[in-house]
Amino acid sequence: MLTVGHVLTTALLLTVPFLPAPARGTEPSRAAEPQRAADPCGPARALPAYAHNDYRNTRPREEALELGYLGIEADVFLVDGTFLLAHDRKDIRNDFGFEATYLWHLLDRVQRCARVLPDARPFLIAIEDKAPTVESRLAMASLLGRYRALLRPAQDHPIAEFILVDDSATPESIPEDLKRFVGFQWRVTSRNPAPPAASAANYRLLSLDFKKEVGWDGTGDPPPALRKLIPAVVAAAKCIPGCRVRVHNVPVRGRIWTYLLDAGVDLIGVTELSKGAGLLGG
């Protein structure tokens, strides 16, 4: 007997196009992939965190999804028309592409599961272009356009969202072709905890570098600057539809993470994924 759930899932799958072929030299290797878990659509839990610099992990994308993280962050360089994953140019590998590591597999997951996350929240794909140019912006627009199915609504929310997090990415500086597919990050400081009201609707992340702006190690009471800053940022995000607060560069200490989450932070940036999942109760 067909249920409403069956009908909605079937309708979504029928709207998702065939998987695009990744850029030459970065095709996903099926033979190299470990055997899929019994539940290919992932765990029922969702951790209030994302995998910061996820591509540095032994199993980028896979471990984050298996543990229930709500997103990933990736640093990219455009090299001969292909976005390659690396933090520095000296670390670039021609066989380590952004599309083949993330986008292709996430769209494959949507075709199989009609979603990425177990709930209605969009899966965060934070992208930092380490050497942005007009050429790289237009190339990113072309790439994300081929994966626009990830932005389709599921339960009244997009399945995923692309956020540009390099400092030069602003609503005023990005080509319109790219702006159709991405949101922006506001880098939080104690002086400027929120974007200007005139452009606030373009921002999907309010991001705080914890060590740089706060520096609390978890001992003693939270400093007054933190007690003032976090509520201000959380309040600002609530005034922007679809906006979330992320805090990264945070010491791996339960007391700090608990304080941030209780104060309304949506996402904590985690680099040690297994350890972070244990701390978050995953």
C-alpha cells in the first residue's frame, strides 16, 4: 500500500537528474570505497557540529556522515579547470578533487535516500576558495549548477546548502551566476557581531573563531566578553531566515561545548571526529 511518504520520496527522486560525470582525473573510485554500512542513508542521530577541514580526515565525507555531523568544510584551489582539495598549494594532489570527494557522492546519497540528513536541516557544505579569482568564481558557479538538485526542497527546507566562507566572498563581489547557488558567511568579531541590516538576508552563517576572539580554556567562569558576544550573535542569527551560528577553533572540552550549545550555537567545528562525537553524545 502506498503511503504519503512513498509518494513524496518517489516524486523527489524523479526530479533528481542523473549523476554528472566528475571532472577528468578525479572520478570517484568505487573499488577503493569500503563496503557500505547496513543503513546506507546514515544514522538517525544528528550532532550539532560539522567536520572542519573535513578533507584532512582519513575518510573524508564518509566518517562525518556515519557519525551524524551536519556538514563539512572544504578548502579548494582551481587547477586546470578542476577544484582540488588542499589547505596550501604545496599540498595539492591532482587525484583529490572536491567534486568527486563530496558533490558526486552527496547527490548519489540523495538519489538513494531522498535526503542527506535524518531531519529537515540542510547539510552544510562550506567552501573556502583559497585563491579566489573571477575565473574561479565562474568555475564554481558552473560546478554548483550541475549539483543544483542538492538545493531542492525536502520537507520545506533545502537538502543541502553551499556557503562561501573565504573572506573575499561578499554579496557585492560575487558574480550573479554564482550568487544563485550560494549563501555567505559573516565573520563575527566583538566589534561586529552581525552583518549590516541592508545585506543581512544574504548571510547563512555567522562564524566565530573562538580562540581568536575569546580564548577561554574552560576553567573558571566564562569571561564577560563571551557572555556578551554569544547571545548577541545568536539573537542576530534568529533575525535572518535560515541563518545559523557556527563556532570553530574551539578547545575540545565538554564544558566549553556545553556552554556554547546551551547558549544557542548551532554548529561547533570539529576536527577530531570520533572524539567530538563522543563528547557530543554520538
